[in-house]
Amino acid sequence: EGGLSALSVEMRMGRSRYPVKDTAFFLRVWGPHLVKARDVSAGWDLGIGLDYGNKPGATRAILVAVNRRKPIAPVHVVAEYKATSSKTDDHAVGVLDMIDRASAILGGHYDLRDIDVWIGDRAHSQSSYGPRQSNLFLKRAIAKALKYPIGRGHRWLERLPKPLQRMYQPAKHLHPMWEGFAELHGMMADGPDRFTLDPSCVHLRRDIQEWGGSTKDPCKDGLDALRYIVVAMTEGTRR
């Protein structure tokens, strides 16, 4: 019972026929004991998950370290990017800045080439809220930010690190979504040996504390970016 989400515990334990509304999904397992710095210098891989949105500020990126050499892989959230605009060029600069901040946090010399796995959201069509967003657009914007020639015939994509070239998309279905969030919930329930969050990730910390299960809640944006990359790196599946 202690490992169930606050939304589902009454229903799963047979005390109600319906999930509880207006309560934080991770409330029962989240706490300050999971917010701490962590040494990820040896045996850890780095990954970035992205969730796009047309509205200004909706795009999010999360950089995590995962020790995939252990049978039950521990996860440490190192750094985050929360957009302030809807421009892909701004997202590219923000992601590169996030990697620089992660390098400072980890006390190493990490750059774009050290990111082992990329999971990017499916493309978002242009709307009244903002321009089109996609993995290809982000890759091109990163190449532009790195001062690579991006005109026809310049083969800019081949100049990017291989993991970034191969950026994957998550599965975008209802059941994988909830299964992914349940996986994150279980990690938090296991405690700080399994899941930790760097103190600098203030936006994601708020998302974890406040998200109540609504798919329309802006708090879900950061959690989606986290879910995409963590599930891919710990389970080898995309949810």
C-alpha cells in the first residue's frame, strides 16, 4: 500500500471504486530525502529527455545520470531546462546551457558528446500558440548554435554526435504513460539509493510535488521529459 500513488491507493486497496482526485500523484513517496547532490563520476551514463509544447514556456528538457551497470539502475536528475519562449533556437541554446550547468554540478568536463541517450517528443504542428516543434528542428537549431553551416549540402546532421543524430521518440499511448509514471513512483518509493534529484532542479521538484494526474496540467510537461528518458535508460523501452 505504501508504494501506491496517492491517486490510486484507495481504489487499489478496495476501499473505493474511483481514484482520488485533487491530490499529488507522488505525494506518498516524495520528500526532501530525495533532494541531494550525488557522485556520478564512474559507471554512469547521461541522457536527455525532451517534451515539446507550442505555448511559450511549455518545452522542457531533463538531464539524468543512470548507472545501467547495476541490476537495478539508480537514477540521478542532474539538471533541467524550462523554456521561456516557443522558439526552437532558444531551446537549442537552453539545452546546451543545461549541459554546461550539469558539467559544473558534476565537477567534470562534460559536453554534447558525453550525452549517451536522447529521447525527444513527437513533432508538434504549428498552432495559434506557437511554431512547429520537432526533434529534427531541435537538431538543426543545435547545429546552428554550434556555428555549423546548415545550408543545403553542408551535411550538418553528420557533424552532430551519433546519439543526438539517433534521437528516439517515446511511445505516445495512454497505458505506457501511466506505466511510466508508476515506474517513477516506484523508484521514489525505493528511496535515495534508487532516485535522487539535484537541488538545482527547482521546476521539476515543483512538478513532482504538485502534479495531480491531469494530462492538461503544465506540471506534467517536466514529468513527461523525465519519464521519457528514465524509462528508456532503465528498462530499454519507450513510454
